[in-house]
Amino acid sequence: MLLPNILLTGTPGVGKTTLGKELASRSGLKYINVGDLAKEGQLYDGYDEEYECPMLDEDRVVDELDNQMTEGGVIVDYHGCDFFPERWFHVVFVLRTNTSELYKRLETRGYNEKKLKDNIECEIFQVLYEEATASYKEEIVHQLPSNNPAELENNIDFILKWIEQWVQVHNS
Ligand code: DAT
């Protein structure tokens, strides 16, 4: 059976992981968190002194995932998308969260002032939405609000329906 690949993107803290894991358990698709994958495989290339974090080796991440992506049925979670091959994804969801709510979530994570400010600005200036529309056909890029549990439920329902339709169209 043909299954779609879904990209969940957006500023850190908008709820990609929460949504991705729930979607995977309800749809049977496989969930992949690119940050965790890189950590497990040490897919890094250098260290970012300013942000005090290792830098992703994008080419190795792509190589690592390519076979699975070609097979289909994968939900990918990452706060970036311009280095993934365009052919990988059938749909892209950019989660969006209001500034005050996002601030609370990131503060809980213990982010320092600079990291907090940069991530809030990233959301205000819709950096990830613009990256997504620059990297994929606009008609496959959708923004979803992700401020509260009701919106999370709506997003799950919406994406499950989208998957069901895609599967019907591509397997008949
Ligand atoms: P991300 O993977 O985008 O970094 P996350 O899934 O780890 O985000 O979520 C960050 C925090 O926000 C976490 O404590 C769960 C919470 N959260 C996620 N989606 C939410 C929603 N729709 N409503 C309320 N809280 C949410």
C-alpha cells in the first residue's frame, strides 16, 4: 500500500513532537524526530558557539533517511526544512503558536534569554512558514494553529482525514 510522507515543522515549542507522536500512534505511520535521530547517530558537523549546540550534518541526515522516505509512510518532525529533498513530502504542516503561549512553553524548557528571544522572533517573523513555502509547492504547505489542547485535537483529526483521503486516492 502506498502511504504519504508528512513534514511537521515550525519554531521549537509549537507542538510538533506532541502532534507527531499522537498522529503516529493513531495512523500507524512512523514518527521520526530529526533532532533525536541526529543525536543518536551523532550526525553533526561542528559546534555552534553562539547557541551552544552541535550543528546538524544535513547531508548525512538526508542519506540516513532517504530509503525510508522513498518507501513512504513517515512523519518527520524538525524546526527546519530547506535541506530535505522536495520529493520526500506529500504535505507540509507548519504549526503556529501565539507569542505569549510560546514564551511560556520555552521558559518552562529553561531556555536562556537569547535563545528565548530568538525563538520568539522566529515565530513572529514566521521564519519557518516562509522557509516551507520557499522549499515546497505552496499548495502542499498548510499552517495549523497550535495554542491549546482543543487545537491539538482539531489538528489530529484534520491530518488523519487528510491521510485517509491520500491513501484512498493513491491506492485505487
Ligand atoms: P516541539 O516539538 O515543536 O518543540 P513540543 O511538542 O515538545 O513542541 O511541545 C512543547 C510543549 O508544549 C510541551 O510541553 C507540550 C506543549 N504543547 C504542545 N502542543 C500543545 C497544544 N496544542 N496545546 C497546549 N500545549 C501544547
